[in-house]
Amino acid sequence: MVLDRVSLSMPSGRMWALTGSSGSGKSTLLNLIGLLDRPQQGQIEIAGQCVSGLDAHEAAKVRNRLIGFVFQSFHLLPRLTAWENVALPLVHRAVGRKARRDAAIAQLERVGLGDRIHHRPEELSGGQRQRVAIARALVTRPRLLLADEPTGNLDSESGAMVMSLLRDINLNDQVSILMVTHDDRLAASCDHRIVMRDGRILPPVRG
């Protein structure tokens, strides 16, 4: 989907829902903000830094420093334990193994999985896998968290737990969160709702 004259400003420390029908441009917008794609024109600023003209190496550094990602399908490496999955982003910062492990365990304890640090993904439930993914997104202490249907593969109880965790992160850590969702109830629980249609974005309204 090609985006058309998209203009969006997201004050820090808020939680935003990104909604719209399939093919409306949600994934394209998320990929642009996450520096996975580059815009053909216009610019993107994150934390006051213009990032739209960065090369692949510079974009990777900014992603690692400022942005965390949570995906619907978790994207955990099956051969690694929970703490090893969480610690992965710190490898790119050349953080030593002990410091990586300590930081990963601290985040797993935060999301309620301190007793699962040595478990591999196949030994965890869907909700637990998503909490591992959230811990991995947080281990670099990002300013912005991008969540793509984070409750899409979860039952209602696990989904509610994940949403409660995301809201806690948003309120207590002042991490800005942009969440793609098709669930109107989840969208309504956010501070703002962004609606996309045919590659255009409508002004955000209170959720």
C-alpha cells in the first residue's frame, strides 16, 4: 500500500491504537516508523532526530537504541532459552554476557516470568511467549514500542494480561506505544486512535 500525504505527530509517553481494514496501509506506516522501510519523500523524526535519510547501518543503530518491536507471531528463536532471546538486542551493543543475562532476567521478572528464564519457546504458552517478546523489546530501554497485533494469537485472558502489561510499561516507564489492532475494545483503551483508509490517515481521536 502506498501512503498518501500522511502527516502524524505523536507526543511522547502516550499509547496509540492504529486501526483500519486490511490493505489500508497500517503495516506500511508501522514499517516506516520502525525504519524497516524508507519513504520516497517526506521525513520521519523520532525523539527529535530526523531518521528518514539514514542508510541501513545507521537505521539499525537507531532501531536498537530507540525502538522496540512486538509482533503477533512472537519471532522468538526456538533454540534459545527465554533469557537468551531477551538478551539478543544487547549483543549488537557489545554488552558482555553476564550483563546481558542480568538485564534479560530483570526484564523477564518484570513481565512475571522470572521462573521461566531457562525455558525454550516450545515450553511456553502463547501468552508467555508474548511476554518474553515484550521483555526483549524492553531490554534496550526504548523510547518507542511498536506492537503489531500483540494479542492477535492469544486467548482473551492472555490478551488482557498482555494489554495490562503494555499499559503498565506506558504509564510507569513513559514508553510511547503504537499498537496495530483490529480489536475495537483494545483500541478504545488507548489514549488515541488512528484510523487509516486507502493509504491515508484520519486525524487521531480519543480512544
